Amino acid sequence: MIYYKQKNNFYEPMKVLTDLEIQFKIDNKTKPLGSLGKLEEYAFKICKIQNTLNPILKPIAFIFAADHGIAEEGVSAYPQEVTYQMVLNFLRGGAAMNVFCNQHGIPLYVVDSGVKGTFENHPRLLHYKIREGTRNFFKEPAMTENELKTAFDSAKIILENYAIDKNLLICGEMGIANTTAASAILYALSDYSIDDCVGKGTGINESALQKKKEIIKQSVERYQLKNQDPLKVLQYVGGFEIAMMSAMYLEAYKKNMILLIDGFISTAAYLVAYKINPNIIHHTFFSHLSNENGHKNLLKLFSQEPILNLNLRLGEGTGSAIAYPILESSVRFINEMADFDSAGVSKA
């Protein structure tokens, strides 16, 4: 990453901070070395991303909503109309994600990526519907190549229009049956067994779980997706909301944003982006370990530790919104905490 600063109407390369400069500022705070633990690691990484000793966080959150044709196979405990109903709940401010975003001052937008039904205009609703749900990937590919391209193009437009002054991205999702799509992506793009990739999602019973596993296994094998091009995997077994999240992660990295990744579905979308550009890992924090089976294995692929482990499995971006203030604390300590010299405190 090359950094530039404006000077006399021209842009010139900025000095890139060294690791020693960042570590010195952290170590010179009035505390024993390393005593703030993970907060010091987070502060170091944020300084590195932003190339500054005075970092600042400006978050924004998007919930991408879409329906899935695979829901026809009975892989979810909830009916498909819940996707539409939950979008209305987000717009009314009644969901968990609304509560946590309000708590921490995070602006939140809902993106209709492919929900069945139409919505009235709302200041927090972005209309980017590709189609009213993907196709049933047990019978045919979930989307066309052109629909996948539209999803990627739309994500770029959304980020450019709504995150102009933001530098930290949270992506959440809503879509009945999207744990099935996410599990299929994980199964296709890893060497894990089907049992390691699939969980109960919204709370299906054991019989439905076994059916879900078989549907995913057969579909991935039929389309010959094992360890194939991540875009092909996304097209054949993904979802419109998952595709837009994958694209937005890639675009956000290009804009030097911090990526704060949510739970299982969001991390499956991230896996696609990571397979396309592994360098995005350097801008990424994983907010929490979801209680959804498969998420722990998904995180192992990146050799990263999540910030939290609260047994969450809600999605929507909630884990990221809850973890955000911890990153904010890491930034505040490096900006506001006194150093030994200014405080007149003797070092050890």
C-alpha cells in the first residue's frame, strides 16, 4: 500500500511508519509493557493500516438482504417471508443490529440485494435488487454470471456513494436459508468434511440437518466446485447478499478501510474475497466466534483469533457492532493516554 498526502495541489508519497515507531508509542504509555494485552495488538494493526500514530475510526454498517431458492428444500426452520419481514423490522429500528448501532453511533443502511417483494422508499433502504431470490442451487446454479457481475458492480457503487468519509466497514446479512449457501461455500473452498461445514442455522431438527448436508454435498459435487474458482463457487451456490458482501470487502480494502467481519455467513463471504485477494487479511479483524457449527473451522483457515466469544449466532452484523467499541478503546488509549515523559512518571 502506498500512502499519499496533498501538498500545493499535488500528491506526494508519505513516509511509511516503521513497526518500531508504532511500538515505541504503545510502549511509552504509562503502563507496564504489554499490560493492555490484545488492545495493544489492535492499536498496532490499526496504526499500520492507517499509517499514522494518531488513528481514528469512522465506522459504517450495511445489512445485505436477499432470499434463496434453496429454501424450497426445507433447509430452514423459518418460512421465506421472514426475510421481507425482517427488512421492515430493520427499517423500523427494532432489530438487535439497530440497537447496537445506535448504542455506538454506527450509521446503518439496509440493502435489498434480492428480497422477494417490493419495499417503499426509506432513507436507510438502498434498492439494489438483482432478482427476487436466487435459484434453487440443488436444481440449477444459484445465479447467472451476469447477475454475479451486477452484484459486484452494485457493491462498488454503494461503497463509493455511502462510505465516502468512512474507514471501517461492517457487513451484516439477512436471508432465510443463507447458512446453507455459506456452508456450501465453505465446503467447496476448503478441505473440510461436510460435517465440519454445516450447522443447524435457524434451529432445524436433526432430520432436516442431515438433509441439508446431503443437499450441499451433492450440489458441490455435481457442479465440481471443490477448490475451484471462488467466483464460480459464489455463482453456483452463493447468494446475492453474500456476493455483495464479498465484493464490498474487496472494494473496501482498495480504499484502505478496516474490515470488521461478523459471523458465519459474513465470514463465508469474506472467504471468497480472501481467495481472490489474500492481502485483505492485513486489514481484517474478526469480531467474534459464532456458535454456528462451521464458523470455528472457517476462522481456522485464516489463522486468526476473534475478538469475542459470546455464543452468538444471530448474524445481521451484530457481533461486529458489539466488538466495535473494543477497537475504539484501542484507538483511544493510543491517542489519549499519557506517556511517561508528559506524565512525569518514571519508567521501570
